[in-house]
Amino acid sequence: MIAGEAALRAGDVAGALARLDAAAAVVRTPGPRLRRWLALALERDAAARLAADDARGAEAALTQADGLADSASVARTLGVVQLELGDTDGAVVALRRAVALEPAPATQVALGRALVQAGQVDDARAALRARGAGAARGTPSAVQVAIELAGLELDQGRSAAAVAALDAASAEAAALDAGDLATAYRDARIAAAHAAGVAALRTGAAGHAEALLAAADRLADGADVGVRCDLALATVAAGDRDTALRRLRALAKLTCPFPAPADTQAVPILIAFTEGLEPGHAAASLKTLARLRARTTGATRRLLASSVRVVALTAAERAYRDGKLGDARKLVAQAKGAASRVAADELALDLAALDIVDGKLDVAAAALEKLAPKLPEALIHLGVIDDRRGDGASALARWRQARRAGARFPLLGAWIDGKELVFGRVGDP
């Protein structure tokens, strides 16, 4: 055994293994010292095999070493090798043992990866948050653990949790010198904030989305076009028109990583949309959107149609307030032409309301009768027409019907109450 120890100290791994194996063969039960030295020789033999790309041979040596003595490094290396070889269950067992022996952050990370591959995501998350990871607080290892946990959360679609995991290691990351780990942390922060911003935008939280995406853009120093494109979208949704236009115009000559044709068409559509919301700019924007329509398809055409509808309706509202009913009617009609079926019905209701203001009661009534089965608010307008024609009882009946159908109009109850003072509550269910 002494000769084996000497050989191992001298770097002769093969000689050490031969002598230590021979020593183990002559005793019934090898003692702790012999087992420890034989395990160390096997571990070094495994390292040499790994360097020679002999993963199977390394696994065999490590498995033997793992059975001889409790060693965190042996168990960890065995688990990593087994994971690379596709033995996920074996890797989980070995790495759990390694964590129990020495809960080092690097071992927690390896165990987390093995558990993810085994489909045990909750256990992987717990492993990365366990006492070994906690012991890394205040050290660069905390950054490594945070990056791994954030990656897990992103893979699971939990972008907000990914951001939180990275935020928890922000102090340790700030203390890092420039290097690979600092770069990896920055890249992870960009990816997590980007994903969280897009997720917030999809749920309608435009302001929160803009803040997250702006943070990602700052971290990327404006070099990530995908982040910049999504930031511009969030800024439009948040209603910050001046900032939105500045960000959109900066993208005018770039290609956003959106599905074609949105990659080249979304930005000009949104520029025209945002400009069109400013007073006096609607006509020019609507002309631009009309020119762009021929080159749009799919989701991009829907974006363009929505832009036309909103720009036209915003301008129509201004024209109506200014008493320009003819202009308002033309703009609502233009919005109706670009709308979906449901939105078109709602815009037809708006056109009928303008007809009532113009005194075109028969035209309005004909349109409203068609809309009433789909939009109970049409019954309110029909009641207004009846009232203008001097038929208060019919107006009351229409308004009661509208209320039963769930029509929403703040003054409906007051109108009904007023009519009932004259006609009573007869016939009201």
C-alpha cells in the first residue's frame, strides 16, 4: 500500500492503481486508509480518461471510487459524466450525494441541470435555492447560481421569476471584474428583462413592459435590435407618443426580428399610426397606411387595419366635437371599412348615431334594427328615434328592452325613470 501511495504522489496513476489493487486483494476488508487512497487513484485515472475522451472508462473508474469512500468531488464528477452519457437517473443520485457531502454552488448547479433533464423541475428549482446556493451569497458563485436559476425559469416561461433570481445576485454581480461571468450575467439580465417585458406587453401591462424593456435596452447599450423593436411597441402601447416616435424612427432602416412581412412593415405602420393620433395629422397618416396595405398580409394586415380604425376614430371624435359632422361621418366610415366584423358593427352603431344627429331618422332606424339583435345599445338609439317622433311609450319600451338585454349607458336608468313618470310602470316586467 505504501508503494501505491508513493507512486500516486509521483504522478504514476497506473502504477499506483496496480499496487493499491494488489494490496486490496490480500486483505479481506480494506481499511479506511487503503480505500481512501484507492479512491483517489481511481479519481485521477478517471480524469485522465476524460481528457482522452473516454467517458465510459471514466464512469467505470468513478463508480468504483464512489463505492470506496465518501468524496464530494468523486460523486459530483460521476454525476456530471453520467449526465453527459444520458444516464439522468444515475446522475441525479450521484449529484444528490455530492450535495449532501459538500453543498457547493457548482454542485447545486449540476444537480439542478440533472433534475431538469429528469423532468423534476420543482426539485431543480429547490436545489438551486438550497443552503449550498445560499452559502454562495457574497461570492461570485452567487452569480453563477442566479444565472442557472434564471435560465431554468425562462425555460419554464416564468420570466418574472428569472428577473427576480438575477436581481437577488445583483450586489455580487456589481462586485465582479469584467470577465466571462460578468458578461454572462449581463446577457442573462438582458434575456430575462426582454422576456418579462414581452410577457407584460401581452397581458396589457404596457407601462411595466416599457420599463422592463428599457432596462434591457440600457444593459445591451442599444445593440440588441430585438429589444429595441419590442421596446418601441411597448412605448406605443403605453401612449408615450413622443418617445414612441423617436424610438420607431430610429428603427426605420433596420429589420425587426418579427415574422415577415412584419419585420419590415410593422415599424412604418406604427410610425404612421402614432403620427396620426396627433391633431391635424390623421389625413396624411391614413394615406400612408393606405399605401402600405398592398404589401401587408396576416398579422401585419390586422395591425394596419387596427391602426386605420384607431386613427380614423380619433380624428372623427375631434371632428364631431368641432361640429364637423360630415367629416366625422367620413372618418367613421373609413374606420368601419378597416374593422373586423364585431368592430364594424360597433362602428355602424356610431354612424347611425351621427345620422340621428343629422336628422336622418329613417336611415338610422333601418341600420339600428339590423344591429339590435347583436348590440343591445342599438335599442337605446331606436328609443331616441321613437322619442323624437313623439312616441314616448315606444321609446320607453325600447329602453326597457335595452336594459333587460344588458345595454350599458349611464343615463339609461334616468331616461326610463323620467318616462315612467308619464307612462307609469305598466308593462315593465
